[in-house]
Amino acid sequence: MNVTISGASGLVGRRLLKLLMEAGHSVHVLSRHAGTNLPPGVGLSVWDPANTVPPRDGLEAADAVVHLAGEPVAQRWTAEVKQKIRISRVDGTRRLVEALAALPRKPETLISASAVGYYGARGDEILAESAPPGMGFLPEVCAAWEREAQTAAALGIRVAIVRIGVVLDRRGGALARLLPPFRLGLGGPIGSGRQWMSWIHAADLVELFRSAIEKPFSGVLNGVAPFPVTNRDFTRELARCLHRPAIVPVPAFALRAVFGEMAEVLLASQRVVPRAAEAAGFPFRFPQLGPALADLLR
């Protein structure tokens, strides 16, 4: 199968590219940078989602398109940064679908990333894919992002959306940022520690994307493990795996001082479950946090 990936230089994209190549698929990458370092045999087309429509040569041979590109959310939110987040996701996805509409031969499948930020702060509520969006900037962006992706269905393209949770990978993302202080014994819960974290091992997430490409699934998939944990339990498990104490809490006011409005994302409680993936028979290798961290940290 010919698969085109946007955002292939990111944490998820790098793993997915490697997995698809190992599975025998041909891969073409849409990247903002012409000098992106890629494995031999991978095609490259330059695309800036915030400003241009993707070039035809990156899409015309595709059987499936995986759309991962977007401005990072994990940074201090200024007005300019929030605009970049919205434009890169909402406008970028609209431009991608416009390019697909112009193709004489359209891909069979579009897999678009989204985020569990769609649900907003929901306390202890169990959130399956049918739950409505929350309130605030990130839920609004996610909902608009998903609506743009879903417009591809009118072109006869099968659309699947993966709402990604906290991706665990020691080479990047949240876990990589947590490891240095935890290894020094300076880790601890964030805020009250009672907020739910919906996490997923990076290997399970890219397998979920691969499954969405290869199998006839349409609709929304929560890209999370079956057993979310509270932040306090996550902290304890990570400290246990590293054989270190975890007694230095990060107060909410300190997060707000560093990250501003974005701190509310870190403090939000989202108890998300992957009902659609389980109903489709997806085999999670790491449904529980302890074995997932043990695998990543061994």
C-alpha cells in the first residue's frame, strides 16, 4: 500500500514511518523542510500546512493518507501561539482535504490525528468516543480539526480520527521530560495528583494507526490504553520503576506561572477509554501502566 504521512518527523510520525516500512508499505512524507532526514526509499514533498495546499505529487499515488502535522501544544500559550495551533490543525486539515478533492484518483483512506484534549476537564467521568466535546480553547480546536477531516467522507474517502492521549516514549514527549527530575529523586505529583491521565505506549499507538490504515474502520478511535490512571498513581509507578522517591509535588500555581493558560491542560482530568478500539478487537500490548513503563525504561 502507498501511504502518505504528514508530520512524520514528530514523535508518533517517526515510529509510524518505521513500522509501515517494516510491514512492506511504501511511504511518502509531507514535510515543512526539504532537508528532512528520511530512510532510503521514502519520498518527500515540501508542505507548510499553515500557508499552502499540499503538492499533488505527495498525494496522487497514495492509497492512504495519515495526517499528523500540527503546531506543538506543550508550550506557553500566547495569542500568537494559540493562532498557530488553530491554523496548523484546522486550516491545515482543510487545505489537505481541498488537495484530495482535486485529485483524479483519490486515496481510499484518511487517518487524521486529534487529541483527548477534545473532552476538556471532566473530573471522574468515563469518556468513550461518543462523549461530547468539552469547553475551552483546546476542545474547540479539536472539534473544528475533526470536522475538517470528516469533510473528506463526502469525497468517498473512508475517514478515521485518532484522539491521542499522553504518548509514552522515552525518546520524547511527556515521559522524556519527566525522566531527568525523577531520576534525581525530584519527581512528584502535579497539582492535586487526583486528575486522570489517559496514556498510551507509543508502540501501541502506532499499531493502532496501522490497524486503522489496513482495516475498514470509520469514525473516532480514542488513542489511549484501556486503563487510565490518576497523576498520583502515574507518579508512584514511574518512581517505582526508577527506584527513586517521588515526594516533590509540582503545585498548580507554579505550572500556571511557567505555562500560563496551557497549564490547565496539564491539570485537566480526562478519564478516557478506548471503547471503539476494543470493540474492533485491537490487541493492546501494554494495557497496564506498570508493564508499559517497564518496557520503555528497561
